[in-house]
Amino acid sequence: MTTVAGPFTDTAETTGLSHLDVLESEGVHIIREVLGEFERPVLLFSGGKDSIVMLHLALKAFAPAPVPFPLLHVDTGHNFPEVLDHRDRTVARHGLRLHVASVQEFIDSGRLRERPDGTRNPLQTEPLLDAIRRGGFDAVFGGGRRDEEKARAKERVFSLRDEFGGWDPRRQRPELWQLYNGRRAPGEHVRVFPLSNWTELDVWQYIERERIDLPSIYYAHDREVFARGGMWLAPGEWGGPREDEPVETRTVRYRTVGDMSCTGAVDSTAGTVAEVIDEIVESRLTERGSSRADDKLSESAMEDRKREGYF
């Protein structure tokens, strides 16, 4: 287990630690801080790489004791099977508790309506807020990073949400010297982002160092895809492709994973972690910018969803 530095670690240069040690130390400190300040935390876990790294930090934070809070996944019903399989194997391997909030159940009950474009990522907000209310969760860990998208760049590590789950950037609190303010009124909760200061490259370098197992979808493989909106999308029950969108087999991988209807693959031959790292170093597009259609709905798509209660 890597030695964890104190909560006031500033930089790798002043401590002699590597930059990954510093990021790990910060993440572990944040997770432990939440357990000290809140009564009912929960960790969002989709089986994607960021949530896997976040869980890895939680396992380190409390080892050899078990993780003292449950996991929560908002299942759109259109998730990649490889990712769901990996989610379930991880939960079983570590003896974790997993709550699943289902978008499909909300649609079936009439509480949500299917979108014309088949995209369900924007529909996750209501099931998420319902699960938070039902579970009485007062702190919710998420794997969001500031380098992903401009709205997430505004986010604090401790992000206060109102009684409706909404995010107001004007209510963001200063976080000097790694001091986090968890105060909240009744009905409010806090979203917590232990990976805020990580980049996509940091995540993959940490995965390499820690030998973290990921779903195979993150590495190059042959898959049937079709072109839409400048991305390679996978056919599925969500409604793609249309008659004018021919399906072809390409060698691709996924930089990020979510709902199949809005998560695009990228052409790639990177079959190992080292090859993925080399590919990221060469890339000039963020992972969400290159492969997430839901972020392209408008200039403020992510921020609008965050104000409504999304992550």
C-alpha cells in the first residue's frame, strides 16, 4: 500500500513524492474526510474507469477494513454489457453493497418519457435524486474531473446541492489548504469529487501503476459501429442506426462509457495500458469532447443538467 501523505501536501516537488502519490494522497484524504463529516455517504459506481479508480482509492483509504458505505449506479437500460459485467464482478470480489436506480423503471411507470433521440443520459437525474432521497444519503461521491468539461471545471471538491438536488455556482465555497466545508441545511446534500484535480492522463498512469483491471471496452477491439454526428456509435435497442446509417466493423476503443446512444468509440489500435497512454499524450481532444454526444446538445448542456441535479 502506498504511504499516504498528510492533508496539507501541496506539490510533489516539496514532498519528494511523485505526482501520482500526491493525487492519491489527496483522494484518500477527501474520502476519509467525508466519512468524518457525513452520516450516510454513497459512492456512484458505473463500472467506468473513473468510478473504478475512485473505488480503488476508497479501498485503500479503509484497508484492511471494508469500505464503510454502499455503491450506487443509475442504470439507463442502455449500458454496455461489458461494463455492467465488470461492475458486478467488482462488487462481488470486494463484498460491496450496490444499489441500482433504473431509468427503465421510471419510464415504465410513466414518471419519465423516452426522448425522441433515444438518449437516456439526460434522464438519469430523476432516478438519481430519488435514490438519494430514499437512501437518506447526505454525501455522494462522483468521479467527475475538472479537465473533462468546462462546467465541471467550475466545480468544487465539495459541491453543495439544494433540497431539489440543484447546483448553483454562486453557492460554491472556497477550499483553501484542502479544508472542505460540509455544512448543509436539512434536505441538502453534498456531491464530492475526489478525482477533481486528476486528468485523463493521470487516471491512466495510475491505472498502469496500480495494475487496475478495467472493462475490455477501453482497449482496441473489433466492433460493429455506424457514423452519426462525427462519432462511431454502437447499434442497440436504443434506436440506432437509421436506414441511411450503414453499419461497418472497425477497430475501436472507448475513452469514456455511458449510455450507448450518446457514447462514441474512437478509432484505435491501443490494446494495452501503455499504448492507451501514448495515444492520450498525442490527442488534442478531451475524452468527452471526442465521444459524448450528450455534451454537444448545446454550449451549456452539462451546466444545464447540473443545475437540475445531474452530476
